[in-house]
Amino acid sequence: MAREEKKPVKLRAVDDEVAPVVKVVRLENQKTAQNTKEEPVRLGRLTPNLEPSRLDVPSRDDLELRTHQPGIEVLIDSENFNLDHLEEGWGERSARKHPIPWGWFALIGLTISGAVVWALSHVREADVQADQIRVETESALAKEEREISEAHELVTRIEDSLRYFFNATTVDSLAKMVRQSERVNPLMLKYYMIHPVFRSPLSMVRVLQPLTLENRTNFWIASVVLANGQKHNLVIETEEDGNPLIDWETFVCDQPLPWDEFALERPAGTSLDFRVYVERDMFFSHEFADSDRWLCFRLTALESEETLFGYVAVDSEEAQALLNLLEANAGRKTSMILRLCIPEGLQSRRGVMIEKVISPRWMYLDPPGSPP
């Protein structure tokens, strides 16, 4: 851009005129008139003592005056200006005042690294647990499949044993299929002298389910229907080798003497073990009339019509055992094996003495007299 033409410097003349002096009149009132009057000070006309001086201006040849500031293009065209250093030094004060906290970046980096390591370790643990769960699941499934197979085989053996049992025609053939055969075999011989061995072939097994007796889990209960329409319930015990054995005594409800015969004939002086139903009763008569001394229990038997009343001393162990068994069965009629006796000369026509509780059910888990 071309530089504009310089204008000549001009001096403006100073006005030498002086403003005229105006006369001032002071107004007074009564209050001000009483004050001491002072001679007013009058300001006279300023008379300059010095001659006016003029401004010395340098010669145009010695000083080049500018009428305006140079534009940005002048700065850019300047040989001493360097564009490379235009932004040099920017932010130096703020950088010095607030330095970058490199420690926080290190801490954040360590935290992220720890999180990654933790995640990777848990992924490995999860993989190990998944493998372990898979192995355990496969093992459990294999075990379950094996147990199902074994249970199926056991059910098949039990059904075959039941068919063999109801098809038997001799005591010897039955003896191979019953529990505690050495003790039970003489009882079977005595029983089948009166009753026929052969009943009827097995038609179907209606129910077959596990039965737990005193923490023993090797018992089963079966409900069957015979070809002649009869229905029976049987208790079955499986030996360690899986061989099923039928509890013959509960199947026929074996008694040392028919219950009705015992109730009517009342053989005195003999103790016998009977399978009976027991209920609490209040029938006190004859020798057992004192209710403070005796406890009374109603006694009945399977497929029998006669009822007897058993008595036991109040403070005896047998009395407590009977009460506990009834309480465990919610006071309902409970099946037990009791040792009963009719003392000599007893006047009570329906009364018997309860000597001992032989079994809390109609079957013997262990042979009688065997060590516990």
C-alpha cells in the first residue's frame, strides 16, 4: 500500500483577550450587619510578566512524522518479524502455574492394569469351575443312570420273587423266599399243617415303593392282586447282594394261638407273644379296678372278633413305652407285638397282663433274642 502524502504542521494563534472584571455587590441583612465588617479582597487583573513562548518543532528533515499507525501488512512485510515464533511461548505461565499431574495418570494406569489382571484371573477360575461343574454333572448323570438301571433290575427281581412266592406249592420252596428262614421255617410248618400252601397265582403288582424302618432303607412294601381277586400287602427286605426276601410272618399275621381261641379259653399261667392292635382305654374292673395303680389298653387282632383289655402298672417301663408308641402315632390304634399272660386265679373275664413290649410293629427287624 502507498504511503499517504504528509500534511504540513500548522500552529494556531493563542487568544490574548482577557475577560472583563464584573463588579460584585454584597447583600446584607440585620444579622450580618452586626458582624464586624471586613474590607473585601478584590482580585485584580492578571498581568503577565513573561512574554509568550513558542513551541520548537524539529525540522522535517530530522524527524519523520506519521499520521496513522502502520497496518498488519507492514508488520508482515517487516524483515525482522518471524512467523515461526508467532505462537512461541503461549501457555508458558499456565503450564508453570498448573503442572500436569503425571502421578494420577500412573495410578489410573495401574488401576486399569489390575482390573484387567483380575478379570483374566476370574475368567480362568470360571473356566476351571465350568470344567469342574461339567465333570461333576457328567458324574452325577452317570451315577443317576446307573442307579435307575439298578433300581429297574431290583424291581424286576422283586416282581419275579413275588410270582415265585405265590406259585409255590411246598414249604421248602417257600422257605427259600422268606426272611430269617431258620427261625421262621418251623412256624411255617406249623401254620401249613392247617392252611393250604398254594393260594393263587400273582395277577399284578399294584404298588411297589421303598420303606424306611429305623433308618434302614433296604425294605420295600408291595400291594398285589392275585388271580382269584384277593389283595395282599407284603413287606420285602433286600439283602446286600440285592436278593429280595419276603416277610412271611406279617404276610399271614402269624400268632402262637388263634386270638379268638386265646380270648375264649384263656389259658392261665402261659406267656405268649401276640400281634395285636393297641388303643388306650378306661375299663377298670375286678383286680384292675384301681386306676391310680393300672393303665388300661384295648387289644384286638387282625380278622378277629374278640376284644381283651391289657393292664400294666402305672410306674413301669412298659407303661411308658406303650404311651410313647401311641403318642408317636397321634393316639391312633397302633400295631405291636406284646407278650401277654393270664395269671392264675384271675377273676377279670376280659383282663390280661401286659408283660413286655416285644416289637413296636408286627415284624422283627432282627431275630428275637439276638444282640442289639
